[in-house]
Amino acid sequence: MNLNHAKPNGSNGASAAFRFRNIGSGALFGLGFVAFIDETVFHQLLHWHHFYDKSTTGVGLVSDGLFHAFSWFATLAAFFMLSDLRRKNGLNAMSWWGGMLAGGGAFQLYDGIIQHKLMEIHQIRYNVDVLPYDVAWNVIAAAMIAAGILLIRSGKRSRAARNGGKRP
């Protein structure tokens, strides 16, 4: 997959739409990818928890299956959006990768704060001190969001430079 910087055709409105689509497609892919990694590594391989741990193992497994399906639908939708951007010559790799990091980090931060702590539907691990796991999980999420924002801003600056200093 070649993620070259493209020069969107059309007016500033089209460029703004491409910018939103780049960030949105990347964010949706990041959300799906991080959810897939979470489900595969922590749910299936390590058996640390299920998506929903407040019921039977069977309910936990069904919730994992639904979570897995959600992650793949998000990833697939993101690839359709990415394909459309490439077809319309509107792909900006910096914005797309920035959206991917920010979306993945936002999902991970939501999972760590809302699902783990507020809703308590599962923890990262059980029968251990979860504080180091929670800190690592949320710090990594915040770092992903920050890196994503920096890439999105870099993509905006690179577009402005290509447009002769004018921001779309």
C-alpha cells in the first residue's frame, strides 16, 4: 500500500473535505486496528479478560466475538474510505497516519478510562496490582493521541506549502 501525498483537485471546500476524510479514515482504521490488537492479544492469546466480564464465560466469549466483528467492520470501512481518497487523488499520508494514531489512542484511552474504571465491564488483568497496567495503557494512549495530532498538523502545513502558503 503506497500512501503518497496527493494534491487534491478542486476548491478549498474540496480540500477541506479531503482533510476531514483523511483524518476520519485514519481514525476509523486506528480504532479498528487497536481494537483488533486488544481483542487478539489480551482476550484470545493471554486470556486476561473478555470484553464483558460481569457474567459467565460464555457471555464473555460472545462479547469478544461481537467486539472482534466491530473491529473488522471499522477496519474494512476505513479501507473503503482510503480507497476512495486514492481514487480521487485526495490522500494526504501525514493526515491519514495522524488520524490513525489519534483514533487508535482515543479508543485505547476510552477503553482504559470508561470501560475499565467507570463502567467496570472488565479490567486489563485480574488478581494482580492493576495500577502499572492502567498507567501504561493510558500513557501509551495519550502518546498515540499526541503523536497523531502532531502528524495531522504536519499534514496541514505540508498542504499549505504545496498551495503556495495558503491554507485550505
